[in-house]
Amino acid sequence: MCNEQHVKYSVSSLLLGGLTGQRNWQPLWRFPLPRPSYDVVLVGGGGHGVATAYYLAKEHGISNVAVLEKSYLGSGSVGRNTTIIRSNYLLAGNIPFYEWSMKLWEGLEQDLNYNAMVSQRGILNLYHSDAQRDAFVRRGNAMRLHGVDAELLDRERVRAMYPFFDFANARFPIRGGLLQRRGGTVRHDAVVWGYARAADRRGVDLIQNCEVTGIRVESGRAVGLDTSQGFIRARKIGLAVAGNSSRLAAMAGLRLPIESHVLQAFVTEGLKPILPGVVTFGAGHFYISQSDKGGLVFGGDLDGYNSYAQRGNLAAVEDVCEGGVSLMPLLGRVRIVRTWGGVMDMSMDGSPIIDRTPIDGLYLNAGWCYGGFKATPASGWCFAHLIATDEPHPTAAAYRLDRFASGRLIDEKGVGAQPNLH
Amino acid sequence: MPIMRIPCPCCGERDAREFTYFGDGSVSRPEASAIDTCARFYEYVYLRDNPAGLHRELWYHGSGCHAWLVVCRDTLTHEVHSAIRAADPPITSQS
């Protein structure tokens, strides 16, 4: 299945292409028709779905795999996020997983032979009160105990990095911040493209414009999928459709501890480089970075009500912009050129689910809230491990579907079963 | 970008930012004395239908009459179809 003719991206292939009229470029993946059956069918051609397919083929030797996508690859939340990666978590169930993801990011481009523009420019979480400082000290210590980098900065060290923040703000004074230097940003679309190209080369069929309309279950076992391109039989089925997990699970008769919510993001006109890293404002909920093209990319809270609309309301826009201007008043002079909304799988404890379901052969990857993008490599790695071996990967062992019934919640924010507050 | 407005039965049609969203209004608290209380509370607290389409949900009019409302809203379009006071008996034969 692997085509040896594929060009490996390198300096020499770039030079060769430049000297030969750029005729060496090829499509990144095939456009196959679905075969009647596969060993594994993954639903959802986003970051998590194609990453899972890639690691199934590469790490477990399972390449008789199809990824079904109802639209085009990367058309969902992987193209609708603010591109931030980090592993600055507090709870023991989360830190090893997100740190594993960070380690995979660090080697991703060499592994995929694809430039995903991984940029470890650092993420700084600002604190504004004594209580918040205490919370960040605790978080930083938890991170360091797990071998993750974390530095507590005082006000003057923050000022040296970002002199244009509003340090004179009487209501939300900046007292310092928790810095993770290995955090940063990644070109979000390129992550899907890189994984898709690499999975395709290992024989995975990436089937676009193929919407799943039903999950066939016989004697308690999932046996295949009804799709807009006909019935596809599968020995194992993995759902990686965050945003729409409840709708897919309902096709198999399952109800999930998840609500779908809309989260908006914003890009301004291009500016000269002003913001070297990723910064979060601790007095509200606001996060910002500057893309390589120069636009400021930022976001904040959910709109707060159930939604599948991929667009939000002005109340959330106003709230986000108020947070931004409180942090860096210069934002008030910059024009927003684009806004959009993505649909989030908000789980009941704010943490994801990577687990088997009560139906044999049906596996679930869901509940990513708004932390799905940074998790893409580890999510694919751990979901592939689960599907291939029927055992959870050690770093994702806490992400069980039954933790809500057993009380082993992973509530990073400590707000309880209220999805719009996570 | 449309603004979501909720027709409050007490105050008339008001901007959604006057209200606080609570969540699914179709789940009901189980009896504490039932035999399968644990299983029922698990479903009540955690499991949701999460429909793409019409959704019955609870909103609190904190900047208005302080009433809890049951709002029927489309999660695909954000169109609000109806709002009644949660204290009132539900309308059974509505569209």
C-alpha cells in the first residue's frame, strides 16, 4: 500500500523542486472509495482521528484502517482553536497525559516529516492576588513533581518580558505569573495535514464527505457503520468526533456525560511582532498569542449555553474584549478581522474520556472541553493503544467513562457537574 | 451576528445577557427513597441527551424578575421558541 514514489520533504527536495519548476509536488493523500470492511474504522477526520490512525499503523502495525469524515479533513474544531499547546495541569490524572502530549509535540515534525510550525515560545499565566499566587505555586509544584517545567515569576520579571501590560490597573493588578517555557503554539491545520499525509502513506484510507448515519450493533457488539457512502463493516470502531460525541453515541443507544457548547475565537489585523509568547489573564478568562502572520489570536469563555451552531453571540465577544483591554490596553486600537465559533464537548468534570463503551468493539474518545488541540498527539497515541490492545495507556488510565458513576472525577477547576463553568 | 433574546413571561422579550444559563431542563431530581437511588442520581447529575435541535433548558432572570424559566431553544440556530415560568405547570400540547 505504501507508495515509494512519495517525496520526502527536505532541504534537498526543496532545492530540487526550485530548480525543476516546482513539478515535484504531489497530493498529500489519496481520495479512496471505502472498502466493504476494515479492521478499525475511526469516525472523525480531525486531529484526534487522523493521529489515532497514524499511531495504529505506526505503533501497532494495524494499517487496515479507515477514517470517515463527514466534511473535509480538519473541518471541525482542529481548525477552530487558538493553537496553544501546554502541559501546565494540576491533577495527577491529567499531568502525565498532557506532558506526554508535549513530548510528542517536541518530536512531531521529525516523526511526520512535516512542518507543523511547533513553536515553544512559552506560556505565562498571570496572577493578580495572594490567593491566586498560592494556587499557582501549588500548580507549579505539582508540575515539577511530575517532571514538567514551571517557573514562578514576580511582577518585575513579568514586566521585563511584557512591559506594555497594564501594571497600573487598580482593580486587577498584575502581581506575577506562572511560566511554562516549553508551552507555545502550533500551526493547527498543519497538524491534521501532517498526520493525514503520514497515515495515508502507511495505508490508512482517509474517506472524506462520508457521514455516519447509524452504528449497527448485533448482540451487544458493534459490527459496522451505515454511512452516506454505504455500509462499512468494522471489527473495531473508534469515535473521535468531539463536539458531536453525544449525537454519534446516541446512534448506539448511549447517553454521555457531555454537553455541546460554543466557544468563540478572534483574530486581529496583522501587527509587527509585539507579543513574544502566549499569555493568559488571570482576573478574567482571556488568552492571547501572536501568529507568525502577525495577527493577534485570542479567546476567552464559552458563550455558556448548549449549542451546535459554530457561532456565538455578542455578549461573549464583549466579555472577551473587556478582558483583553484590561490586560493590554493597546488592544483597544487594534481591529478584529475575523471571529468564529467551534463546538466543544464539555464533559461534566472538565476532563476527557478515552475508554471502551458498554458496547463491545465501540471505543470512545470524547469530552475534550476546550483542551483538545494541545492533546492531539497523546490523544491519538493513547486511543490507538486502547483500540489495539484493549487496555488503557498508562498516561490516560484515569480518563474512564465510568468515573462519573464511581466518583473518581478529574475536576481541574473544582466547579462540579456544570459543564459551562469548566 | 444575531442577538439572542428570551421572551420572559413576566418582563417581555429581553436580551439573553440578563439571564443566567443553568442547563438541561428536562431532567428531574429522583426520589431519595427509591431502591436504585444511586443509579438514578448518576443519570440525573451527569447524563444528558444533548440534542442538536430543540432543547428544553433552564434560565434564571437575574437582571429582571428573578424567575426561573423553562426555555425551548434550537441549539442549531439559537432561535428561541418559547419561555414559561418553571413554577407554572408545563404546556403539554405546544408546537
